[in-house]
Amino acid sequence: GDTGTLITTTVKDQPRSIKEVSDDYVFAASVAAFGMVLRNSPYKGSASFALVEELARTGARRDPGGYRKEFLGLLRKARALKRKE
């Protein structure tokens, strides 16, 4: 159509334990944190390689294509390279 309609709604923040979210969500969070840690982003908060690995391992419990396991290997390599700097 040619016209838009403004829709407003309130979104409630409902914090959940990492144990209450899906493995897919946890794995996606690990990938996002990995990028921030690699770039030393000011938005990384307390994220570290150790946290990324912990999240990735949790999220990799279901890994039909093996890609998540491959990510863990990439993480280990990046961690080793960072130590050499």
C-alpha cells in the first residue's frame, strides 16, 4: 500500500538463565561475542575467549553438520594466535 500505520507496543525485558534458552541461541551468542573479542570492541563487556568457548561448547551439543565443532577449532586457533602477539 501507499500508507503506513504506526504500531506501538511495550516490550518487557525478561532475563533468562543461559540454561533456559535454546542451544541455537547460545551458539549465536558465542559467535557474536567472538567477533567482539577479536576486535576488542568497547561493547564486549566482560566477554573473553574463555566465555566464548564455554558458550560455544554449550551451543554445540546439537551439531548435525559439524559446523559448530569447526567453529570451536577456529576459536582455539584465534586464541593461540592472540597469545603470540
